[in-house]
Amino acid sequence: MVLCGELYDPMGSFEDLGALRATDGPLSPTLRFHVFDMLTEEDWEDPKEPFGFRQIRILDLQRDQEAGLLPPSMNIVVCLYQRYVLSGMGYIARQSVTDWINRGEEGAVLHHADAVYKHGRVTRKDARLLKVKAFDWHDAVIIGVEEGLKTPEGLERKVGPTGHKEPVAKGQKVPSGSFGRFKVQVRGGPFDRAITYIGRWKGWTQEMADEIWACPYEWVGQWIRFESMHGAKTLPRIPKNVTFRDPK
């Protein structure tokens, strides 16, 4: 069987999870793997089975977990809640997601019952599954401007098991000669005075990046406003809808 899901550590940060790929050290005892899907090896190689059938196996795994039949070393959490037909019970489903978020969860993954599994990123056009997450607004001040990095020309990239090219390590990249990201300090809210970074966002153009990098110090002290994922513990995560604003 192949389990599909996400790593989660209630005592760790998003940055800690990202660093797991680069370490061979001991894992956190509170690290868990949240299971969202479960496939046979045949269906992993050639997906044909709809989620409605795969859900039956997840329910069996959930019952084994609740009965204490799974070895503790597996450290998995089966994430399967009530199934809703969104066309007829959309309000109930939305209210359930809101309740989960209010209890401290990050969000929910909604599956289409007839959808077969897809390797890699799923888009709205696919309509196979939808990640629902809440976002919070933050204000911040730009305290630094950093140059971007790019993949050097001619660098060969291996193709991973999902058919996508593997990411390029930061140490392999070279300066881009243009804007890369803002270093900002959050003002107010639960992350007051925390320092984080905001790179290019939706709607960004190369002309905008070149304009900022031509006079980077002119942007220091500028206030911005942005949304980030609800439920973060130490720093705002996944900023979006970034806008410049007047100082408070």
C-alpha cells in the first residue's frame, strides 16, 4: 500500500519540517504523518480507482488505528471525517471546515468521490481535490531588499518519480541581477516584531523586479500588508495578496 499525506509536528515549525529533507539526524517524537489517501501499488503506478473506493481502505486503516492495532513506530494520523456531497450539502461541509479551523486545525482536503489519483500538483481545473485553508492579515515594514537567485544555464536536472524535474538546491543557483525578496518585520498581532521574508507574489512582473533592484534602499521603511496561512506557530507562512500601504 502507498500512503499519501503530509508531515505535521504540533510542537515544531514549518521551517523544521522543511529541513527534514536535509538531515539524517533523529526525528522529533511528536512528528506525525497525516494520511489523506491510500492506494494500492498498482493504482500508484497507473491510477484508475476513484477516491470513493480508496476511502474504504482508509476507513479500515482508521479502525485499526482506533483499535490500537498499528505499531506506535508508524506515527501516523488518519485524517478522514464525514463525507459530504457538496452539491447537496455544501453549507454543512463549509461549516465543518470552519469548525475544524476554529479548533486549531490548518484546514481541510476535500476529495471528489469520482476522481482518480493524480501525481504532482492538482489544479482547480482538475476538480479532483481542493485544499481549504484560512488566512490572516498582517502589517509589516520592509527592513531589507535581497537579490534573487536563478538556475544557471545548462544545469541538468533529474526527473523525479512523479515525472517532474527535481528542485535545484540553493547552493547551485547564481545571482539573478534583479529583485528576489523583501526582508520584513511584522508589526502587531501574534507575530509582532518577528522577521520574515516575502518574495515575488501573484501579478508580479520582471519590470517591477528590475525597478526595485535598481534602487533597493529606497524601499526600506515602506509598509506592506499581506495575508498568511492561519495556524502558523512562529512566523507567517505562505504570504499572498501583498499590497503596499501608508505607515501606521
